[in-house]
Amino acid sequence: MYADYSYYLAGYLHKDSGLIPEADFPACSQKASARMDYLTWGRITDVQAAGVEIQSCCCEMAETIYRYEQSKNNESGAPVASWSNDGESGSYDISSSDYTEEGHNRRVGQIARKYLLRLGLLNRRC
């Protein structure tokens, strides 16, 4: 894992509590770290892993993963696709939402570019 819960609270958020509960953070951080390794072809070194950019990237990805997983369980308040009440009805276009698989993957890619592009870790060169 590239970030632990203490960094998530103190280094990334700069406050006492965050979106991800402490019990859920290790799994989300592990998934974020695995996604970062995939996107960088496993080129994050130990020195880079100790850096703020890598740890912050992991935390932001972990939050995105947490929100996405909660939305699949309908626990996040994700946008409603349709509704009906007393003859009134409507729907929302969630096709570009972070709550869809495509939107989630797009958001994870944006986070990776935000933190890792400057470090040269997203280039295909070895």
C-alpha cells in the first residue's frame, strides 16, 4: 500500500476524519495501489512511494474506489436514474457519472494523470 490511514488523515486531509472509515481504508488503499501499479507498469520505486504525490494519489483514488463501491450497494446517495411519485416522474442522465463503471475508470485515470504524469510514471518508456 502506498498510503496508510494516518497519512490519509494527517497528510492528505489535514483533519481528524475522512470519507473512508478506518476499517475500510486498508482494502481501498490496496485497490488504489494496485491500480497505480497497473497504470505505471509497476515502476513506482520505494523512494517515490514515500513521496507526497504517490501517497496523495493513493488516497484520492482510495476515496473514489470507496464511493464507487458504496454506490454499487446504494449506500452513497448516487444519482437516481428514475423516480415516480403521485403522477410525477423523472430521470437523470448518469452516463457520465463517477457511479458508472466507465465513469469510475475515467475518474481514476484523471487522478493518476493529476499526480503521476509529472513524475514521468505514465509514459510507456521503460
